[in-house]
Amino acid sequence: MRILPKDQDWTAYAWLLYFLFPLAVPFVFPAAPWERVAAVAATAVSLPVYFLGYWLRGRRVLWCIAWFVVLGTVMGRSNPGASVYFVYGASFLGKAFDLRTGFQWLAGLLALIGVDAWLFHWDPGMWISSLVFTALIGSVIIQQLHRKRLDRALLRAQEEVERLAKMAERERIARDLHDLLGHTLSVIVLKSELASRLAATDTPRAIQEIRDVERISREALSEVRAAVRGYRSSGIANEFRQAREALETAGIHVEAAVGAPPLTPTQENVFALALREAVTNVVRHAHATVCRLSLCQSGSWCELEIADNGRGGVLQEGSGLRGMRERVEALGGAIERDSSSGTLLRIRVPV
């Protein structure tokens, strides 16, 4: 059993000292026996209501506020210490309402104190202390609780940003590994098949192909490690060299024209991965004999084109093309694909 919630600090216990004022007044100053009994009973009932107020959330705390306001109104004429009850009621307004609404209710509570003082002819010490301390402590706590809500909202926002950043990083690694491994494994399979066919007729060539498989595997390992670190490409020139090698290994004639303007590392990385994914698709699915690769500037755009004379047709967009599209669109670019005669893929990025 906890008296206070876990998120409540020790100051709630310090405010209990104020209960001594309405309790002590009838015993310190001359008072009727029933006034002393009323002070003890009011304190005994108010203590659990006070602690309950820290557990309630939202508008439900209005029940505690109402108890303290009614108690202060009833006992105000006979017990000047009852001004404390209005202060307790005002201290819970910040839990029930936002900043603006809390101050509106506080103003209404102060108006009620003024009406009570006029109707019941309260002692000046009673109504002055009620107005001053209710306004002062009520406004301070309303602002404190408002600040806590803002801090919690900021913390939730930061946690959400961290969660989204982690999700984006996982998606980036997944896209990059798909592009890196899809291309590399395709080349390894092609070279392994070629080496197997050449083993009996051209042993030196078969040995060379196996050595290429070893080299490509080592490069793939380095690229995977780099992708996890965030450096995902060794440059567009090297990517064109690897693309030509993969296509020629698959028996596809390559026509290449590279004349791109200076690119930022991010733009170069996007073009390199797009070229890799497109060439992998040509090798795997196109059944082409010729593939044309070009990179050039057209006005304010840099364009990469991969065209083949394969079977074409409308293919469902897979994860590789989706990843390519996400990268290009993140730079303000666009992807066009025409599969009416062979396949033409055009990637455009502003420069």
C-alpha cells in the first residue's frame, strides 16, 4: 500500500503542516466544545481526501476540490484557520485542468470566497488570508503542474523520435543489404556456373573465375560491414565497373556512357545503389543480350538510365525497387520505368 503515487515527490507530506491551523485554532483561542469537535472531525476526514486527490486523475479530482471548498465555507465563520481548506482546494486545480482553464477556475474560487465573506460576515483575518494564499499557492501549483505536463509531453516526443530513428536505421540497413547482397550473390552465382562449365575445357579460365568469386566475396563482406556503419558505396565509377563485369559475365553486351556532373556523396550513393539494383534485375529477369548504361546531366537534373532489350513486361514492384524509389524521392527526384519494349529505367535527381 502506497500513500502517494510513485511520481509524487515528498513535498506532499510537507503541505500536511497546514492542517494544524484549523485544528489548533479552537484549542488555542476560546471556543465552544462543538467547535473543537468539528475541527478534529474535519481534519480526520480531510486527511484521506487530501491523499486521495493525488491518486485521482482529470476531472475526478473535482470531488476533492469540492470537499475542501464546502468545508472552508461551512467552518469559515467560526474557525479563521479554515482558510487553509480553500488553499488545499486551489492546489488541486492544476491536476484537473490545463493552464488556462485552471486559472479560470481559480478566479471563480476567489470570487466565491469574496461572496462567502460578504454573506457570512467573516473576520478580516479569515477572508484576507483566504484570498491571498489561495491566489498565490493556487497559481504557483497550476503553473508547476502545467510545466510537468509539458516536460512529460517533450519526453514522449523524444522517445518517439528515437523510436522512429531506430526504425529508419533498421529499414536503411535492410534496403542496403538487399541491394548489396542481391547484386553480389547474383554475380557469384554467374561466375560459379561459368567456372563449372569451363572446368573441363578451359582450366586456367575456370581458375580465374573462381578467383573472381573469392575477390567479389571479400568485397561483399567489406561492403556489408560498411553498410552497417552507414557508408554504403565505393563510388559511382566503381559501381559502373562492377555493373559492366556482372553484365558481361551473364553474356550481356554493355554500352556505357558516363558524363555526370560533380555529385554530393549522398547523390552518388543513391545513384550507385540504384545502378546496382537495376543491373541485378537485368541479370536475373530480363533475358537480355544488350544493356545500355548512361549517366549525364540534363538541365538541372542528373539522369541515370539503364535500358535493356529483354522481355520487358509489367513486373510487380519488389522491395528492391521500393527501396530505390524511397532513396530517390528523399532527394526530390523521381523514377520512370518503361517496359513496353525491353525495360528502360530512368532515375532523375536535381543537382
